[in-house]
Amino acid sequence: MAIFIFNIQFTVLLISVLMIFLSLHPQVSLSTTIHELLRSKGLPAGLLPKEVKSYTLSEDGLLEVVLEGPCLTKYENRVLFDTVIRANLSYGSLIGVVGLSQEELFLWLPVKDIIVYDPKSGLIFFDIVVAHKELSLSLFEDPPDCKPQGVLQDHHVRKEKGFESLR
């Protein structure tokens, strides 16, 4: 009988310690994927690739996403993700993005802000330092596959671009 009471008290103690730990460390994510989190914040899941290893979200909204390594993917243009991407996450926006670059006219430019002002418009706004772009939200519905840097194949794009692909 004494062993049974001890086991119950020990279990209650462990649960209490776990609850205190989770309340002190709110950035610990339990079972929500980064893609579910983005959707819950009014952003499309496809802003980040499938190859997300982990992420943390602090109480003040700082989001840190860790990938398996730097990688390339393609939306409208080629996009380079660093191993770690950081931004301030609030409803409908990622502000102060670090670790994400987009290719524009043979230059790699950092993406600074990503904002969905009005989901009904079907547009997403990108601030890439020297320019502002509005793209269709439909480009970002599903998380893309991301290839290790230098491996992205453009064979599917070449068909669309004709002679331009011969560069």
C-alpha cells in the first residue's frame, strides 16, 4: 500500500515539474508543425520548405526555424534558405526576416519582410530591400521540396523559357 501511494505522489510530482518547465519555456513546441503554425498565423504553409528540422517561437514572437542545411527551391524565382531562418512572427506577417534570399536579375537579394495584408486579395507581399513584390498566395500553398545548395535542377523551367535557358 505504501508503494502505491509513493508511486502516485511521484507521478504527481513529475507532472508538476513538467508543467512548471513548460510554463517557464514557452518556446517549446509540442506537436504543432511549423506549417500548421504559419497557417494559424494567417500565412501560407509553403513559405518554408518541407525540410524543417525544428523551430522555436518565443513569447515575444521571435521565430527561429532550423533546416537540415542551406537549400534552394523555386517559387516564381529561385530562393535560398540558410540553415537558420529568423523573423518576428505576428498575424499575417514575418518581419525582419534573416536567412532568406531571392534571386532577382542574377543577384541574390535578402528578403526582409513577408506580409499578407488581405487574404481575400490572394496576394502576398515581399520586401526584398531594393524592391517590393506581390505574388499570388497560390504559389505558397504547399511546402516545397528544397535541394541542397547547388543541386536545384532547372530542367522543368527550361521548357518554359525557351532560348533563355541556353545561358
